[in-house]
Amino acid sequence: MVIALLVNTPVQAQKVDTERMNRDIKVAENVLSTLISQKFEGNRMFFPLQVHGSYQEGYGVTFTLPSDYTTPIIFSFPGDDVNVIFEDAQGVSSGDARLSSPKAPTYNRDWKLKDSRQRNMDSLRDVSNDRLVDAVKEFFADYGDIISQLKGDERIVVTNRGGDQPRMWVGNIVNAPNRSHISIEVLKSDMNQFKQNKISRDQLINKIKVINTETVEEAEPDLELLSTIFSRLYRPDLSKTYFTEGNIYYEHLKDFGAIYYMQMYSASRNFKGLYDMPTVGIADMNQEDRDKKAAELYPQFEKELKENVIEYGRTIKSLKNDETLTFNVKVTRCMKCNIPESLEVSIKSSVLKDYNAGKIDKNAALSKVNIKKGTAQ
């Protein structure tokens, strides 16, 4: 007699092949860049488009574009009654030329001068945004499955929220547009249904989530105050982990929330070519010891940042309940330290208000903090 024994063995989640994931992301970066460029008049751009992708397990893949990619570039030359706006980096053109002076410069024929009525920079930006969204939707529908290892509840996100400072304007610009922020995302499960012919292309497009907002220009003292608080908290004399230099840049996006951008450091190079770590009081460290200590400090830095966002973020009054407070952090450079290159900490304004009013305790508030980590260094 043969007795069959059934042994229950736990089913382990499939591990992500990191090398394959990185390869797929690199291929997808190239495809996405090409599709976007084609929407903007066949690559006729002054500057190449750089797309950077990263994967976070449990969240998905995020592709980041330059933060002001859809903002038209303006060149203005003072004097001699010359005021010219050239074709911008995206192939959308606008211009107002009064070339009455014989000293007026000669322009490349590809830099089209057009009617002054087309100088509405906000309209140009909106046209560029629409082209960008169309390109990303095409990418999701036709090429999203390039990233083959994504789980059904993970997503692909394309955003220009890279945290870069706005580009510097040249000349005297009167009607420069506000910066535009776009986030476009789709769930892997929705793409799977489309590939399996369970939903149509139009149904997939309708499931794609698009956030398109612009910066708020009005002065908001509470947001400015939070910037100064965090700038002070992470000075070398107060911080016990990483530190920042200069002021922390922030912006308020309409109907989205406030984003603060932080660049963190763990050490500074001294005249001996060695490293000083002022937050822990250690000087003259070699590269290996500095990297080891920087990696050791990361968990504490992440923990304290979450707590600081809760404790000091509750001072914000100008955000609506459904808006979000976000800290976008570039983590100290530390190659082969296995710490993330970036960190995004976000929380809904309603949670901060409930915590400030005593409706929830600190642990409950902390449990509602969302963490998104970039690629491991």
C-alpha cells in the first residue's frame, strides 16, 4: 500500500531579478524618450531628453523627466528694440521680433520667428503638456509590458517631478509661465487586461491616471516657515545623521499639495583629502570608513525624517484636507552602500490636522506616512 503524504509548504513570493529589471528599465527609458521626442516635431530639440527610471518593490517603476521639460525656453536680448523668443526645446515656437536696428543679430533659420499673438507662454506650455501625456499613454498601451516582472498591483509612473530647480531665464521676461507638474500612471493589472483582450485600448486609456497642476505663486507664510524649520533641523550642529546646506526649496502645486526638496550629505572633504562627518563628530575618515558610517546612519535618518514630517508638518494650515505634504530627498552619495539614492516621504494634510487636533496619536499618524525609495546605491 502506498500512502501519499501531502506536505504544506509556504509559497514564496517570486524574487525580482535585479539585473533583468535594470535592463528592462534601460530599454524602456529609450523607448519612452523616443516616443516623447517624436511628439515634439521629430527630435528637433536644443537639449536631449533624459529619462531616468527606477524600481521600488511593492510600488513599481517611476520614470522621471526633467522638472521643467514642458516649459518653453525663452531667449531675450536687451537693447536695440530687439525682443525675440526662439523655438523652444520642445519644437513649439513663439516670437515677437522688432528688428529695426542694423545691429540686430543673425538667427539660425531653424529658429522660427512667429506672430506676436502666439507669445502666450501658458498656451505653449499647455500644448506641450498635451503632447507629453499623449506620448506616455501610447507608451503604456504599446510598450508597457517591456517591464515584464511587475506584479499586478504595481504600476508604471511617468512624472516631471524631478526636484530640479527651474531653468534660468535669459533677459527680461514679463510673462514667463508657472512651472507645470505632471504625473501619469497605470496599473500593471490594467495593462495585463489590455494585452489579454479583456479590455479595449480606449478602456485602458480611460484607466490611466493623469495629474496636471501648476505652481502657486502667492506667498504662504506657513509653507515658508516649514522650509526654514527643516533647514535649521538639518544643519550639522543639530542633525545626528545627515545634513543639508543652504535653504530647502519648496513649491505649492494647485490641488496637489506642497513638495519640499532636500539634498542631504553625510560628510565633507577636508584639505587632507579625507572626510569629516560633523553630525557625529568624526574627522579625517578614509573613504571606506566614511561609507560604512554613512550606511549605518541611514535607518536613523529615515526614522527621524518621518517623525519630523509629522511633528512639524502639522503646523501647515494652507493645505486642503485632500492635498499632500511631500519631502523629496536626494540621499547622500554612497556607492555600494545599499542605501537608496532618493527618498520620498508623503502624508495627507488631513492626517496632520487630525494629529494636531489630538484625534489620532503619533503612532497612528506615522502609520499613514507613505515612503517611496529610489534605486539602491
